[in-house]
Amino acid sequence: MTVAAFRNARALRTYLDSAPFGDKPLGLVPTMGALHEGHGSLIQLAREECGTVIVSLFVNSLQFGPTEDLKNYPRRFDADLLFCERRGVDALFAPSEEEMYPSGTPALVAVGLEAEGLCGASRPGHFQGVATTVLKLFNIVRPDRAYFGEKDMQQLAVISRMARDMNLSVDIVTGPTQRNPDGMAISSRNEYLSTEERQIAAVLYRALRVARQRIGDGDRDPLLPKNAALKVLEFEPLVRVEYVEIVNPEDMQAVNEIAGPVRVAAAIWIGDTRLIDNVLCEPSNKPRRRRK
């Protein structure tokens, strides 16, 4: 299947305005390129639910801090185009920085509570940049449904809040985290890891599973599963922990007591590579018994 590729918004809108959607929804999968099977699973979900599927490919400078890897972020348009063709995507929107932000200094979206803490604490302005660019994509494409991965759960919470608060007529659809056989979440940033670092990186998911087990066994004090996860991470001397937190799945804020479903979210550094992951946890009906 040939994918229609567009570099400017006007040409994309002309294409979409003439597309025979019928009664089926229009789906958008926003990405920064370097497409992998995590993106592929979102495309597949959109393909199953929508009549037309658009993938956007834009390395968003607004969400990178001054010391982050914007310059080295992988860019491979031809490979991404082929990836989309093989998965039945109808159109690829790959605008330039000038196309997205012709004035150079865009109006910015103010983000809410969901952007505080976790990644928001160490990456000031990151979620504001994400929300601003996603809102622009929504306004350009005007999708009925937009697809985001569960791995970036704080980003998903920020975008879902924005869509609700601004009365956007788009359904935010969540796709499950795609993992390698060792449990490590698939991510474009995994490419930065050396062979040794890649083997070590699986410790992140192991730590999250330990915390999830503790919660499932009855821990109500969030410090208990948090400390259990930190112990797992401490076994790897090359791992530097940025955070491990037990948070409310709705607003991504740390909880004082585990009284319902929570997410264990973590960010670590291995060398110069920052990795994030999270898991949803269901508490036991019975609290863990304390040993005397």
C-alpha cells in the first residue's frame, strides 16, 4: 500500500477534506519517528478501529531541554515511510519545524497537575511542549481518535486532561506497552544503549514487577513497594535512579496510602541514556501482615 506523504498542513488538509471517510472515524498516531513495534501496535489498533489512519512524524524541539539529545535523536524518514506502508497507514504527516512553528516562538499550552512530579520535576517545560505540539496536530488533522502508548503514562495523562478541559472532539485511546522478551519496554531510546547496558536495562521492569507483587500481596504503605523496587535497582552499579514513585493513575501524583489501583512509575539512567517505565497495580483486599 502506498502511503501519501505530506510536509505541509495545507496539503494534508486538502487530502483529508477529499478523503471518503464514510461513517468510520479518522485516527491519528502522533510520533517523533524512529518507528518501532510500540508504534506498530498503535497503528494496528487504529487500523482496526478507523477508516483512515494518519501517522505524524515530528521531532518536537519544544519538549527537549537544553541539555537533552535533540540533535542526536534518530531521524530516518525513508525507513519510517516503509514501516507505515507495511502496516496500511493511509498518510504520513512529516512537517518541518518552520511549518509547525512559523513564528519561531509559539503560543504555549498551560498544563495542569498531571505534569507535576515524576518526569515533570526533572524536565521543566517538557509537558508544555508536548501538549502544545499535540494540540497543533489535533487542530491540523482533526482526528476522531488519537492513539498513545501506556509506557508514556504521564504524557497520556497530560494530553487526556487537555482534551477534556479544552472540549476537544477527539477520543484519546491508550495502547498497552510493548515489551521485549526480557520485559524491557520498547523505546526509540533503547538504540542509545551499548550491548552491556542493554542487558542491564531489563532490571527496570524487574524492579517494577517486584513492587507490583508487593502491592498485590497487600502492602498499603507505598514506601514498602517503593523500597523493594529500589533494592532491585541498587544491585546494578551502572544504574542511577531518578525516581520510583507510587502514583494515582488519574493525576499521576504520589499517594500516601494504597487504597485502590495505582501505578508504579520509575525513571533510571544507564550511562547517558534515560529510561522510563510504569505498571498498573491492583491492591489486595487484605493488607499484608506485619512480621513480629
